[in-house]
Amino acid sequence: QRIEFCLKVHNESVKAMRYPPKKYNEDLETAQERREREQEELEYAKEMADDEDDF
């Protein structure tokens, strides 16, 4: 019984690593959106710094 349990846990772990959940793909999309947002924030910060230099 113990060996069967260990094999079952092992097989489930291998399946989980091989096929990530669909939620993972949604997180990837939000990560790209996050990168775009951070890039926009950096550009805005540079513009603000340039505006401060003008004064």
C-alpha cells in the first residue's frame, strides 16, 4: 500500500510538472501587461524629470 501511494504521488507530481494549469497562462498575459505598464511608467517618469529640468 505504501509503495502504491508513493507511486501515485510521484505520477501526479510528474503530470503536474508536465502540464501546468491554465491559470499559469493567464498569469503570463498579466505579466506582459505588467511589463508594458512599467515601461509606460518609466517613460512618464523620464518626461516628468525632463519637465523639472526645464524650470
